[in-house]
Amino acid sequence: MAKKVVVIGSGVGGLACGAALAQKGFSVTVLESHPYIGGRCTAFEQDGFVCDFGVHMFSLGNKGPHGQAARRLDTNLCFVTRNPACRVMGRADFDFPLDIKPLHRMAWLALKLKVRPSRYFGAWRLFRALMTANITPEMESMTLRDFVARYSDDPSVHVFITCVCQLYFAIDYLSASAAEFALSFSAMFNEAAFGYPMGGCKAIPESFAAALERAGGKILLEKKVTKIRVEQGRVLGVETQDGFYPADLVLSGAGAGLTTQLAGKDNFSREFASQVEAMRPSNPYITLKYALKYPVIEYPVVFHMPNLPAEEIFAYIKDKTPPKDPYIFMPVPSNHDPALAPPGMQLVIAGTAAPEGADKELCNRILDVVDSKVKELFPKITDALLWESRSMRTDVTALTGHPAGEAIGLAQTPDQSGPNRLPHKMPVEGLFLVGADAQSRGIGTEMAVRSGLALADTLLANRADK
């Protein structure tokens, strides 16, 4: 008899894992509390515009975990890359190329970032160290800021690195893992496949869901899990508002904290429950969506670096105030796939980081600053605007059930990343974490899918051993 697997949530990690298991004969049921799939990687449609809920680009495109999963699951997921990949604005102003590997390109990058000439060599050594990503135990325990300081004291280098770090991990370089950043930076610029999926970010979970259903798996929407039933240290299944679903294996994409609550803290050691409760989340991301009557921005992505010292750029998150000069990551999805907007129109999404637990008033004040900066950079947006929409921290909480509203999950700090990331297997027999919180490295949804594929391989290997 096929093993019964219940996956909690339809995030991309759980869907990839579930589909890979269903292909190999497992009986897989995905329970999703919302009327749509994808978790954070979802979209809504309005007036012919297909808008990502969050703010997304994909560092490795079809060469990363999404592409690996698509090939393994035989889906038609397709990524678009553009070169130059991005327009940098604010503190510096230039087109950022896909490939920075050649020596002359690294020197050019230092020039464009306004690195002082006397400090070019230190900047080059830093970029070379990041590109080779020779990870040592010391790097695993070091913050990114301390790692950068070993090579360069140039202010422009530090601003660039902390802004890219916030983009990757939704935390700044003062607390992020140096090893995690080096691995992600190296992969992104060595593969040179930074891109965006045709059909928008929702094309990723849709393609994995189609593969799961082709293999006989089921996805049940509007099924909110209220409890993971555990007896004598073993999972029996999950309870929802309208019934019980028995399972040999429960794979939770709900994150470590919520999974522990659903299974009951009494089923875990006090030490484990306290460890999970003390873990730090990443920052939430809040967004502005602009629906434009005609194209205004020619670039595939805009990356605004504030004209502030590196240590001050994200101080507003700790202080819970609007930023003085906002960091902005602004993809233009319809410049990758014109079908995401009505003919002749344009979709723009501007995102920035917000404090944990930020209320609507604070989110709106932060987004007011972002909106002002966007319209300063691109004043024609005002006349072209059909409508704009805002996504708040509270919207992310409603989507994920996590009170912090974090963009990724557990923050990738040295004590929570790499060898210190939580394992898939929880201390309850048959209960596993899947997604960005568990036994994976990388950026956002790529990390989640990598986790899902790795867990599938582990479970398949365990079955083969028996």
C-alpha cells in the first residue's frame, strides 16, 4: 500500500516535494487554507494585470532549483532573462550586467559604484572572494558586515553589499551570514541566469501543482489545518475544520513555529520548543503595485540604493519609523512577459523592507516615502497611472499565518543558516518541515524548492532502504 503523505500548505517547497513523491507512488494530499495555491509565491488579477503578491525576481532562473524541479517534474516552466539585468539608481546610476566574472567587469563595477580609486584593489579582492565562495567554518559563524570589512572600508562597497543582502535575505548585512551571502552571490553571478518566469511568479506553483495532480496527488483548497495529531511520539495525521486526514508522513510548509504549535508543544522537549520560539524571522516586505496606461520604465528591474551610510540604511526597521531615503527593489514584470498587462500597458512593482509586526499606519508611512521616490525617479508615472495597490505586513500575516509577516521565514543569520538551519525531520516520528525554514541554503523561494527536492530524495532513499 502506498504511503499516505499530507502536505500542509501549497508553498513551492511543499508542492515540489509532494509532486516528486507522487511521481514515485506515494499517495499525496496537499491541504491549503486559502482558495488559491502558492503561499508567498502567488498573484492576483485586476483589470487585466497579473500582479505578484510580493516582489519577486529569481537569482538563478532556469539554472536554479525552480528549473531543476521543472525538469524533474516535466513541466513547461520557462524563465526570461534580460541583459543588462537591472538599472541601479540613487547612490549610483548604471546598468548592471548579468555577467561580472571577467576581471575588467569587476573593475568596471567598482568604478560605477563610485569606489574610491585607492580602494579598487580591496573591492576587487572582495568580489573575487564572494565569487569563489570558498566557505570555511569561520565564514559560517561570521556576519557579512565583518567579512566585507576584512577586504574593504570603502563606503560605497558597504552600501552595495548591505542593499544586495536585504534583497537576497530580507535582512541587512549587520546580521546576515557571510557564508550564506557568498554562496548566493557566487551562484547568481557565475550562472548569470537572473530572470523572471513567463506567466508571473504564480506560474511556478501552478506548474508544480499540475505535475502533482498528473501523478495522482490531490490539492484541497480552503482546508485550514487546526492540529497535527500526535500519539506516543508519532504523527497520525492532521485535523482540519471539516475533518481528519490520516497520514503516515506529514510534511509541514507552515514554518517551524506554527508547526510546533499545531503539533502541540508538549510533544517536543522544552529545549526544542524554546529554541524554535527564540528564532528570529526575516523582515517583512511591503509593496506598491502600479498599473500604467502606457510604458514608462524601460528597464527590467530598478534597484535604488539610498545615499546614506551602510549602517543607517535599514536603521528605520529597528526604530520603527519611515526611512530617510528608501531602499527599493522594483521589478517591471510586463517587461519580461507582456501578457502580464493589457496590450500597450505596463505593470510595475516596488518593494521595500518593513519592521517585524509593523501595523498598517507605519506600513503606509513607509510606502508613502517609497511612492515619492519612485515618482521622483520616474515622474511620468503620475500621468500614466491607472491605479495603484498596496500590500502591507498584515496582508502577509493573513496569507501565511505568521504574526511577524516575514518575507522568507527564519532569518539567515549565522546561528540560523547553513549547518545551523533546522533539519527536515522534527522530533516527532513522521513529522517533517519543508520549505525555506528547513535544511536548505539560498534565496527565498529557491531555497524553499531546494528544501523540497532534498526532502523528497531523503524520503525516497529511506523507502528504498526498507
